[in-house]
Amino acid sequence: MPLAQLMQALPDAAILTDPGGVVREWNEAATRLFGWTAEDMVGRPLVERFPPAARAQASEHLRQYAAAGGWDGEFEDYRKDGSRVWTELHIHPVRDTPGTVTGVLGVSRQLPTGRTAAVERERHERYAADILNSMSAHIAVLGPDGRIREVNRAWTRFAAENAPGGSTSPPTDLGVDYVGLCRGCTGEKSDEAGAAADGIEDVLRGRRSYFVMEYPCDSPTEARWFAMTVTPLSTRDGGAVVAHYDITARKAAELAVASQSRRMELALAAGHMGVWTLDLARGRIDWSAEVHNIVGVDEFDGRLESWIRLVHPDDLGGMQAQFNEALERRMPFTGEFRIVQPAGDIRWLANVAHIECDRSGRAVSVVGTVQDITARKRSEWALTAYNQILELIAAGADLHKILDEVVRLVEEQLSGSLCSILILDKEARCLRVGAGRSLPPEYNRAVDGVPVAAKSGSCGTAAFRRQTVTVTDIATDPLWDDYRESALRHGLRSCVSVPILSSGNVPGFEKGEAIGTFALYNRTPGDFDRLTYAILSGAEELVRRAVQAGQGAGTEPESARVIEAAHLAGVAIERDQVGHAVRESEERFRAVIDSAPAAIYVKTLDGRHQFVNRTTAEMFGAPAADWVGRRSRELLPPHLADLCEASDRAVRAAEGPVHERHTSRLPDGREVTVLATHLLLRHAGGEPYGICGILRDITALVAAQREFERLWLNAPEPLCVAGFDGYFKRVNPAWTRLLGWSEEELLARPCAEFIHPDDRVRTAEAGRAAAAGQPAHRFVNRYRCADGTYRWFSWDAISLPTEERVYGFVRDVTDERQLEEQFRQAQKMEAVGQLASGVAHDFNNLLTVIIGYTEIMLGGSAPADPKRDHLTQVLQAGQRATELTSQLLAFSRKAIIEPMVLNVNHVVESSARMLRRLIGEDVNLDTRLGDVPPVKIDPGQLEQVFMNLAVNARDAMPAGGRLSITTEVADRPDRLPTGIPPGAYVRVSVADTGSGIPPEVQARIFEPFFTTKGPGKGTGLGLATVYGIVRQAGGVIVVESPPGAGTTFRILLPVVPGSPTRAQSAAISVAPRGTETVLIAEDEDGVRNLASAVLENQGYKVLLARTGAEAVKVADEHPGPIDLLLTDVVMPDLGGRALAEVVRGRRPGVRVMYMSGYTDDAVIRSGVEAARDWFIQKPYTPLSLARRVREALDGSADPRPS
């Protein structure tokens, strides 16, 4: 159906306009309701049907309704005949398919007349009542009979406060004949009450249009003034409104002004006027005696120039211009100007004069009066300053600014005085400087903090005594003992200090307690006049009377305006203290509530908010000010408003606290979970008046609980909660993963059943300590796994004795314990190796001498010599000892070796034949060699490893068995000892089927000289040598020997790049003789002498030195060439390496050969490898020494160790 037809079918008035407000459709119902026809309105702006004065407002309302998306409500509309009609109006925008607004549709329905009037009347009555109750005046509505019909809150409150003692019903309550009450008043207020009754009667009877009177009213606590106004009511049955306004403040101000005016009159009456005459022709001026007093001149020469010199330079020009104008125009003139008295004082004068002329009109003289208005001028200024101070106090200005103004006021009125105000610091019990503008800053700093005490200068003593303290001479008064030097240094000689006492209206201060002091200093000793005391103490009446009685000799009556200095200071200080206390209280309350993490609100029982804290505003995204007076539905989305209203209903129904938990989405889109508590607020009598809500955002807590659960379930280490009864209460899955027990099994049995028996006593002690509240840190014990093995656990635990719970954080340190054990073993082996290498070194020196001289003796003996056999036995024993020291050096990893890149399989294959002969026919040798990369190791030492392990395996299988050697690649072996880098390794496993090694023996098998064999059956160096060779090659060896299951030694050697090489043996040849010069440096006498004898026998020239330093000296002193330096590596003062550098520096061509039983010198080893120097290892034979020396001199062989 077209829109036009649809609108005509509506029973209500329907009007369609375009977006610009021009009418497009107007139905018949609209004509019936408003009087205009479609022909009248279509094509015209809709607002033209409103009166001209209402069109702009109607146009703006229609625009806002359309922009807001529509409007529904009651609306007072206009008919064509000008009458008004109340309608129920619905306005909605009309949109096309894309959503563009193409028009605005308004539908109106007339409201029943009675309902409209009632609604309007109720609205107006509420509005009137609100206005009436918001007024501070005491207002009552009287009927035509003078009885009270209605009163506002202020009337009720005042009547209750001033009701006669014991009365429960105020005499001015509803229904009371107020006019009769006034007429029945007796006593001193009867006249005023009667006048009030007459005035009310006149207004009620129409004899007056209004009535006003002012009257005093003494309440029980204070004297007050009121203004009563009576105005008639315009209602049908008449009546009047009586309003009483509190005008106490205005009256007080008027009285103050009157008092000030009286003081001004006194000052003017006490003033004196002088008369003067100026003779224009002679230029002479005559004064009366009073003028002399005013000007302060005892003798005056009468010359006009002398008078002009007294006028203040700033006023002279203006005064002369005014005089000249008056003289020219023959007119009177008045003026105010300043003069400077001969003593230097400045006085203000008021001059009134007129020009006297002769009959011809020529000016001949000027006659005038002069009055000293200095007091008036100062009084005017003082009054202005006084009012300014009161304004500053009322405006809440900074305290120090106010006090500074008070000081300035007094100092300017009491010329030459220096003032200060000190404020009490109650906590420190001392006085702090509040103002002291004219006093030196150094002095202010000196008295800042003066204690309130019995002998503490004028101010501290005045505050202590709460009395005025006058010191006429600071130089001698004992009160100033502690401050005298500072005061005199700044020229202060006398002081009067007035205590500023509390009125008792400030929290924390009792009435009469000193809150500060007002002090005045003079630079001369002596007492102060009565006016000074009056000004300081605030005794206004004393000042006024002193002036009136003439007792203030030497003082000025206008100074009466400058009074109440201490009083003004006290008012300012108390205003600041009260304001500070109120602000602190409000700030504390607001800070406490606003700092609360929970959202807190207070609302009325009907749901209107009275207060919300900052968290509430932030949580819901609406400023705190927007909440006051509004309901939740006016601010929050529907789903949140529903929750709030449901909570309000619940707390009202329960009449007690209601606790809820909700998860919902906030206006900013965040989803939160809150824990809410709602409770009723009640008056002292128990009647509820509001609702308080506390909403705690536990979103983070809920999330943390979820995170905790995830952490608990997925933590790699064990976590648990245990009770003081010895049972687990909760364990995480890591326990099952590590121990193999199910959670049910762990919770069902006492914890002690899972603990290693050796650890139970310690664990029980730790449990008792935890029950006493002591935390556990890195407590270690063992827990049994389901398969019977044990794992090491390190505990960090805390307990809550009140809950009888222990919370354990456990770390599995099983692998760490194994690594620690390996590290301790390595340290022990290193220490033993150091000892063994030292022993081997000393033995090699001895063996060098033994073997060397034995070979020399054998070489010189005949084959048939009977001693030859003995010497051969000595030589063989020395060679066996050499093998023993070689094994010690191999164990300690300090043997000189020749590592090379090789394939382990080649060494196994070349050693197999020897090993089979070694182990015998009862033991079967089985080799399983994999495809392995090369390693770097001395091949001879690797053969030694196989041989020593084979011998041990053979001894472990006396009845025969199987020895297997396996090689394979281990890319990333687990559980490498400390210090062994990760990487690729070749694993060599040597296993036997013998009886195995007990655990207690396994811990010591690599120690040198440790053996389980009987006497004479082993040296205890076999496995120690294996250990040293493997570690020196950068590898690791471990043993696995389950009881009764044989033994397996696993060797890991690091893989190196390169291709395997095979060792080449050099042919042994007899060294030729030589004639070169050899310098021998050796600290062992036997070795040095042997080397000397061997080389001299070969034809060499030998130079000997016991130390490195001696060798340097010999080299310097020898005139001929030195071809070779043969030096020990380790010597007391200068080692072989350093000695070689020194000798080379002085003899560049010298060659060097080192000799040592072992070396740990990395520089020497690198030098040997670099083929720069030669090396021979002890013990050596005479032949090997001679051959090696020849090779070094000829440079014909590899310099590496021989």
C-alpha cells in the first residue's frame, strides 16, 4: 500500500516531512486534531504552523529528534485557532533501501484533558516543593486565617533547634495560628512580635502588598538577626508567604562599618586645622600657630619660597597648576598634598582656599585653611588593607601570603617596627616562620624552629606561657640567652610577642592553646606604647578608649583602624588549619576509596547512584560525575543494567549481604569476572536508606588459576601439596612420569614408604621443621621408583602451619648427582696424577744416571768379566723402572707423546695377535669393528690401553671366557663428564664375561697403585695408565659392571677431521762423533755429569752450568762459539724455555735441545711441534743422547721427542 494511503488509514494524526522539514503528506486525522488541512500545509515548512516565537525552538527540537533516530513522549502542541493541546507524539526517520534518511514521520494522539492537567499539576507541585526546600530562608505558607499550612525544611530545622526545653513539638508546627502566636508573645520581644503580627494581618487583609521588618532573635547559642518578608498568595482562597532571612552576617558587617565610621569621626574631631594667608603683592605668607605644629617648623621666615620648599617634589607641580588656575579664574580651590617636615617625616595636608580681590577685581591675597590629614590617609589605606586581608582569608588565599599582608599592615602603621609571625609546628613542638618580610633572612632562619619552652626568647616563651612577653632590652634579658647573639648582630634590641590562641574550633587544638605568635621588634631598647600592645593583641576597645581619653599621648587616633593584628593572623592560621584538616579528611576518605582495587558504589533504594569510586568509573567507562543521581540503566548496556537491577532486588529481599559471582562483557568489550557483595545501608534506627556494592575484579585471579592449573599439569618437575599427617594431598603428573607410580598410589600411601631407608630419618626431621614454619631449601633425598630404582630429589618447600600443609617444589637431580660423582672422581684422579708425575720426574732423573753409567760400565767391560752379569741385572732393573715411570706419566697425562690421526680399527687389528698371546687360549678374543671416522691419539699408547684392559680381563676370567672389542660411532653420547665438550665420538667397548667389579671397588679402580690382586701380582698402574692415556687424548672412559654379569669399559674418543696415517719407525743408527761446543744446563749433578761424560767421550767440547743464570754467565764469558744448548726444562731460578730465549738473543745461531722426565710446559710442546727445538726424554742412554745431539747439530732428523 502506498505511504499516502497508509497514512490516511491511520486513526491518529500523521505528518510526513522531507529531511528539511517541508510537509509532504498530511492526513485527515491531523486536520481534525490541529485544524489545518492538507491544502494548507503540504509544501510549507512544518514550523510555520507554530507561533512565531516558538518556531526556532520547535525547528531545533525536530532536528535533534531526527538526528537521534526518533523520539517518543508527551508534547504540548498548537492548533490553528491558537489553542494548545497535549499529545502523545512519536517521531521516526524514514529511510530508503541503502539507509539514507528521506523524510521524518510524526504521529500524534491527543491525551485526555484530566490526565494532562493532573500530570502537569503534579510536576509543578514537585518543582515548587523542590525550590521551596532548596532555599536557606525559613519559609511558611499561611492560610487566610493566619494558620501555618506548609513549611520548608529550613523552617522545620530552625523551629526544632529553638524549641523550648523538653518540648517534642515546635510551637510553629503545621496548623499553628502564627498570627496569634506573634500577638501572644510577651517579654522584651513583645513589641517586635506585635509589629510582625500587624504586618501579616495587613497583607492577609489586602491592606498591604508586602511587609518587611528586621528584628534580633537570640537563639540558645548565639545572638542573630533576621529579616521577615510577608507577600500575599495569588491563589483563589488567599493566604500569605512568610519568609525569615538570616541577616546576622550583614548586620555584623553594618555594625563593623558603623564602628569604623565612629573611629573615623573621633580621629577627625581630634584633628586641628590651621589658617594661612598669602599676600600676593609681597609674596609673604602668614601662618597660625596650628600651622606651625602641623608643618613641624618652630620658626618660619614667611617667604613663599620657603613654603614651596616644604612641599613634596612629586606633588609640587600639580599643586602649582591648581593654584595658578584658581588665581586666573578667581575661583576657590581645594587640594591634598604632602609636605616633608624638617625632621624628614612626610605629612598629608588638606588645603581649602579662596582668592580675595580688590574692588577692581585684581587678586590681592589668598586665604585658606590647612589640616593634617595624615591620619586619615593612613586610616583609609589601613581600612582598605584590613578589608583586603579579610577578603584573602575568605577567598582561601595562601596562608603565608595572608600573614605577609598582616605584617606589612602593622609595619607601615608602626613606623620603624619589624614584625614576624611564627606558626606552631605541633608535632615538633616548635615555632616555624610564617612571615617576616622586613627581618633579615639570616635571622628568620635562626629563629625558625624555636622550641616552645619556658626560656626560649620572646616568642617561644609567649607560646609556652600563653601570655604576652615583653623584653625591653634583648642585650640583658635572660630569656634571650640562646638567641641574643643573632638578634644583636642584626640590630634588634627590644621585642614584644603576643601569643595567637586557638578558638577551639580546629580539630586537634584545644581552646586557648597557642597556635602561633605575633612579634614586633625595635632597634632601640625600651618599652612599647599602649597603642602598640593594642594593635598586637587585638584589643579594639582598648585602642578606641585610649584615643578618646587622650591616653595615647604621642600616638595617632587613626591607628585605631590598624588593630587586631594577632586576631587577623589567628583567623588566617585557623582557617588554614581547618581547611587543611577538612581537605585531609576528604582526601583520606577519597584516597582510601579510590585506591581500593574494588569498584565501590552507594545508591539509593530506588537505584540512583550517590557515589562511585574511581575503580567503578574506570571499570564501566563512565566518569564518576556522570553517575550521581542516575540509575544503572541510564549509563550501562542492557545486559549489565539487568544484572545491577537483579542484584538490587536480591539485596532488598534478603535484607542482608548478598554475594554473587558474574562473568560479563564491559562496555569497552573486555570480558571480566567479578566477585560482588551487596549490602543494605541503614540508619541508626535500623531503617534501610541505601545500597552499597563492592565489585572485585577477579578476572586476573581466574586467569591465574587457569594458568596455575596449566603450570601444575605441564610442569616438567614434580610439584606437590603434603599434609602434616605424612600423606600427599596433591601431586602433579611429573611424579608419575619420573617414578612410575599412579597419582592414586602416591596419595594412598604414606610419603615415607617411597623414601630410601637411609634418608627417612633426615626427611622426618625436615618434616617436623616444616610443621614449625621453617622453610626447606635444597633438601635432598631419594624416592623409590615403581621399578625399584631410586631417583634423587632436591626440595624447596614452604609450610602453612595454620592449614597444616607443606607446598613442595621438587627438582630431579639424579643426573646432576651422577655428574657430581664423576667430577669428584676426576678431581681425585687429577690430584693423584699430580703426585705420580712428580714422583716419576724425580725417578727419571735417578734412572738417567743409573742406566747411563751402567751402560758405560757395560761398554767398557770384557764379555768374560764376571761383573758383567751384575751390571746387566742393574740395567734390566733400571729399564723396568723406566717402564713404571712411563706408566705413571701416562696416567698423569704428562708423558711426551706423538698423537696422530688414525683409524681405531687399524690399531685393534694390529694389536689382536699380541692380545691373543697375552690372554691365552682359554679366553676367546672377539672383535666387532664398525665403520668409524678417524681420531687423534698416540698409537703406541692406544695399544697400551688394549693391552692393560686385556690383562685385567684375563685375570677376571681364570676359567676362561670371552673378551670382545667393539668400535662404533656415538654422535651425541649422553651424560658426558664435566669439561668434555659435546660432539661426535668413536666408542670403543672392551667387555669380558668375568665375575665383574663390586660397586665399592669401581669407585677406586682408576687410582694409581690400587689393586685387588695379591702381593707381587700387580703394580696397580694398569687401569690408572689407561685412564691417563684416554683423558690426555681428550676422551673419557667409564666402567659398567653389574654384579656377576662381567665388566665393560667404554672409551669415547673425539672424532677429528683428516685422513688416517700409519706410524713410521725410524732406523736406528750409531751417531757419529763431533767436535762442536755444547753448553749443558742441568740442576741435577748426576745427570749433568753423566751428559758431560758421554759427550766428551764423543769428542765434543762441553761447558757446564748448574742453573739457568749460571748458563747465561758461561755463555757470555765463553770466547768461542756455542753450537748447542742442552738444558733441563725445569730449573729453580731460570727455566729451560726462558734460558733458551736469553741465549738465542745473544747467540742467534745456537741450537737448543730440551731434556726432561716429563713436561707440562705448553710453550715447549708447541715449540717441539713447530720443529724449532729438539727434545730428549729422561731416562736416556748414552747412545741415545749422543745420537740425538748429533741429529740436533746436523739438523738431519725430526726434532720431536725421542
